[in-house]
Amino acid sequence: MPKTIPRGAHLHGLKEAAAVVGMTPQGFIKAGTPEPDVWINDTRGWTTETLHEWQRTRPRGRRTLTDELRARILAMHEEGRSIAETAAACQVSKSTVARVRADARA
């Protein structure tokens, strides 16, 4: 049976929903948005409660870095590539690149 949305409940569209959970719209989509509480034409809507529950329970597994990927990140660093450029090329976050570089210095 469909969930009943309380009368007067605020529904968040994609951009607003992403902001509620502290993400960009692209990050929200990439993370696998929760099932919408309502569809209005082609627009999804989520209640604040749904978004908070999703944020609390969604999987957040870190990707395991292979030795090859770690080596590629360090090689790009030695070539003088920026953190942003390396992150984009290796399809990892900028913080991951920074962490790998810092670990190598330690």
C-alpha cells in the first residue's frame, strides 16, 4: 500500500532534496536516490523524513584502491599533475588523491 503523505508536508524536488542531504544534485543521483514519495508528471518529490531516513541508512562503502591505481596516482603526482586532474583521470575524489599522496610522504 502506498505511503500516506501528511497534508501540508513539504515535498522536495531533486535539487532541494540533494541540498537537504548535503549533496550536489549529481552526487545525489550517483548515490542512488531513494524511492520518491510522489511523482507529479515527470517530477519526483521526497518528504524530509524520507530523505533523512535514506541518508541514515544508505550504503557508504569506500572503494578499495588497488596497488595499480595507487601507483598511477603517485606517478601522475611525480609528473606534476594537479590533484583535480589526477582525480578526474583516475575517477576518484580529490580527497582520495590527497590522501594517497600524504600516505606516500609518511
